Amino acid sequence: MTASAPLSTAFDQVKIASVREHSVLVTDGEQRSALAVVRALGRAGHRITVCSNRSRCLAGASRYVDHFARVPDPLREPQAFIEELSRLVRHSEVDVVIPVTDASMLAALEGADRLAPAALPVADLESYRGVSDKEAVLRVAPRFGIAVPGQQILGRDEARAVDKIDVPYPVVVKPARSVGEHEGRRAHFTVRYARDAAELTSIVQNANPAAFPLLLQQRVVGPGIGVFLLIWDGETVAAFSHRRLREKPPSGGVSVYRESVAADPDLVARSRALLEHFGWRGVAMIEYKIDERTGTPYLMEINGRFWGSLQLAIDAGVDFPNLLLSAAVDGERPCAPKYRLGVRSRWWWGDVDQLITRLRRSPHMLALPDNSPTKWQAVREFMRLWGAADHNEILRLDDPWPFVRETIDWFRNK
């Protein structure tokens, strides 16, 4: 891996939107999206405090961080988490709090009064719960002309009879919420694939009670497209779109290599209408899969927070973090920025992980579509290291320590 011209710093490429200096608390410093927020706001001159439930974290290693604090896990200890955030707001004179993950967003919205007078530039709790409920989102999406995959909804009471359910395989098993709660305990859930009835039965019967209801969803084969919007007070402040090139795991998951593409105006309009149904304001990612046979975009889910590939939007010219502060905190109404197409962003260690998984496991074990690249093709694609429009998501020459931190952690975990 080489540090070539595409690793150039972003502050000479992106128009900074915010004009007032703020003291900003960014949560979940272990997340790549938190690092992107920190770099964007730090380069604009804001004072940054980062917190994490880990003693050493990705964003905490950035040169743009003024103060780092370790806090309780917002998933397991939401009340203690809010108590510590409240202390940080007072101690560091924070005037803006930006939650990054679903767990911290829920905790922050539930304890918003304890964070005052700091601003929380996000939707209200009811709206956030609405867009986070995949079952509800997929139920109302067709009203706005948005296609949704065929699915069956499986409640806890029906789990014992899952072997009697007739579904096409492989089937996508998706919890209705990324963060679920049962008997006062929260847990985070991800999407899984069942290759046959035996695997589906095992997944369902061993599922955490907080994961229900489960969505048993038709698998849509085709590229993933993200529509990213910032809406505030009924106005679309910014829009962006990217196409996923590689994911971890290879069958579908977190994007590790992606490219900025033109946002389909019709899909943007429908996505905005869907968000408005839930009274949305703030940033959101609306995820689609394009059916390779028909070209139809199928809605997968909505993420009502900053997303993992945020750095790509910033590199392409849409500085969502500063635009959010301008609109939500400063009361400005910046013009929606244009962005460059064909800009690519690669999460290096994530891409290494997906290649290792691809080489170690068979296409059947990974539930890959029939037309997936062979292992040799996957290696060849990976070895095309950098093109003129490529950016390394984490490694930046003006801020190298987060990549060093991530590299150390990657080797420690292997």
C-alpha cells in the first residue's frame, strides 16, 4: 500500500460551510464516521471533544481532537453514558453534541434534557424510532412509489414453527431494529443470511429476544446504492449518492470500497418524501439495492445518523458535518453543494478483511450470488491499489495517527 496523490488532504478540496466556532462533543470515537466528523469539523476550526467506551480509539488519535474522555457503553449502560456526557458538556463547555451510533443516539435523545444547554442537531425521539423501525419503514415505503423486497414478519411466538415457513433461499434474516430492547436490556443486531431451512431454524431459535420481530426477506441481487440527505426545517440542505463496489462480508454488509455517483432525482424525491412522513430532520442514509435483472431500486433500510462511508461524501465535496452545524445550530441556509462524480474511497483494513474472508470460505458458505467474482478475480480486483480518483478513507498525510491506531488494533485482533 502506498501513500500516493489521492491521499491529499480534504480541506483544500471541500468548501467549509460553518462560519461560527463551536465546542463539539462527538461520541463513539471508535467509529470511522466519528473520525470523518472530527476531521471535517476540526479543519473548520471547531474545538472537538471525543468520547468512547474504549481507552484508545480511532477518532481519539486525530490531531484535531482537543480532549478525549472514556465513557460507559451507551448500549449496555445508557443512563451512565448520559450522566457522563452531561458532565462533559459542563466541563468542556460543549455547545453541540453529535451522537454517532444508534445506541448513543437513542441514549442522547432519551436524555436530551440532561445535555442542555448543548444543541443536539438531530430529529426528535419519535422520528428517530420511526425511521429505525425497518418493519414500519418498509410498510409505508410503497405509498411513495418505493419498491420493497418480498418478506415475512416473524414474531417471538412464531419462532418455534419457523421450520414450517416456506421462503426462497438464501433468505435475508433482518431484525426490525439495529438496536433492540427486551426486559430493559439493549443489544445491537446485524443482518444474516440463511442458506437453507436448517440454517434459518438455527438463526431464529437462537436469536436474542430483543431481535424480534425478524424480517425474512427476499434477497435482491445487484449493486448497493446509498442516497444521503440532510434535511432541516423542511429544506433539503444537501444530497449525495454512492455505489458500493465491495462489502464486508462479501455477501453484503459494510461497504469497504465505494464510488460517488449521480443522485437519481426521482429516487431522491421519493426518499425525501419517505423521511418527511416520519417528520424527519437531520442527516440520513437511505439504502437501496438495484435489482440486476430489472434495474428496480429496492429499499433496504434507513439509517438516521452519520454513516460509515461519510468520508467519501466529504472528499467528493459534500461536507455534511459542517453543513449540519450551519443549518441546525447557526441557522444558516447554505446552498446545496455540487459534488464530483467518480471519487472512490477505500477502507483499507476493511478491504483486507473482505479479501481474507473471500479466500478462506467458499461461495456457498458466504451465500454469494452465482455471478460473483471468483477468488482469483477477487484478488486481481483487490490488487488494483490506487487510481487517480481513489482516497484512503483513514490514512491522511496531514493526520496519520488514526491509521496507525487502526493498524495496531487490526494486528492485535488477528
